[in-house]
Amino acid sequence: MKLSRPVSWFLLAFGVWSWVIWVTFVKNLIKDSSGQAFDDGQPTAFFWVHLTLAVVSFVLGTVIGGIGLRGLRTLRRTS
């Protein structure tokens, strides 16, 4: 399948956006002082659930961004 240039850029941008958002979220999660993420220094279920969401989003963002990057490389080679 050949992706168009706008679709390839969108997928690449989505991958980058996913990394920016979730890295920021994980940094804030680790620094949490509200007591939701840590209880007496121990990670809570809230922490593990949100860390799992972040890891899954990192993987999906990487895969989707990689598809966009491959689409752009293919377009560059064919033009």
C-alpha cells in the first residue's frame, strides 16, 4: 500500500505527539505528591494502570510514527 504525503506526515506527527504527551505525563506521574500515585512511597494501582497506558501509547506511537516515516521515505524515493 502506498500512503499519500499528507497521511504519512499525519502518522509521523501522531507518533511524535504521542511521545511528547506521554513522556510529560510519566514525568508528572513520578513526581506526584497528591497521594494518588504513591502511598507511603509505594506505587499504587493508579500508578501501575497509568504507567501501563503510557507504555502502550509509547509502543503505538512508535509503530504509527514508523509507518508514517516509511511512507515519507517511499515517496521520496519514487519522486
